[in-house]
Amino acid sequence: MRKILLWVGGLLVGIGAALIAASTVLSYMGLGASYNFGDPGKFQFVLVPFWQIGLAIAVLGGACLIGWRSLKKSVA
């Protein structure tokens, strides 16, 4: 369980950091990267920037890493 939390947490933090970096680079180039969570068929547009998605993924990965640390301390 500890190894799974470590790998999943590290992977999620890496993906989140990559999305934040991609959003920063695209913003520097004058492009706004976002994902549409709405329904374009009904003309509902809920655009969420990549940096917010990356931050949410990185926070989830950080929670996994904190869980990994707490399991490590309680077993030892």
C-alpha cells in the first residue's frame, strides 16, 4: 500500500506540475489553454484553465504523498 501511494502520488504531482508548466509557457506565448467542461452542443461553455486542473491534480498527489508518510511513521 505504501509503494502504491508513493508511485501514484509522485505521478500525480509530476502530471500536475507538467500541466502548470505547459499553461505558463502557453500564457507566455499569448495563448490561453483551457478545457471545456460544458456541452458545446447546447452552447454551454465552462472553460477551466490548465493551471487550475494541474493544481488540483498536484494537490491530490500531495495528499497521496502525505498519506504515504503517515503510513510509514505508523508502521515503524
